[in-house]
Amino acid sequence: MKRIFFFLASSLFISFASICIAANEKTTMDEQWQCTTNASSASTDVDKEADKKMANNQNSAEESFKFAAQNCRDCTKITCEFQKK
């Protein structure tokens, strides 16, 4: 019984500690953002290059979203994610 209690208490402590550590991490808006669209497949070389740039480059949240919006074509959704180092 003591082992079960110790195991449960240890598990809860580790869970709470990891949540507290994750809550203290701050996300910057200045760098490491990648935005992509759900546009259909590109048909021109310019559109293909833009899709490639969206998928591979990271900038500020504003720059990444603006680039995705400019190259949206027929998209209905822009998804932006913070890329952790």
C-alpha cells in the first residue's frame, strides 16, 4: 500500500512540476513563427516558391502571417505555429 501511495504521489508531483515549468515559458512574437495556408497545389513557379518559403522559413508572427496572406490564392485558412528551437 505504501508503494502505491508513493508511486501516485510521485506521479502527481512530476505532473504538476512539468505543468508549472511549461506555464513559465514565454512565446516571443518577434521570431520563430511559421505560417502556412490550405491553398490548393501551386500551378506556377512563383506560387511553388512561395509555398516552399512558407513551409521552410521562420520570421516574426506579423511577417509570417502577412506573407501567407499575400500568397493565399484560394485558401480558406492560414495556420501559424511557433517553432521551438
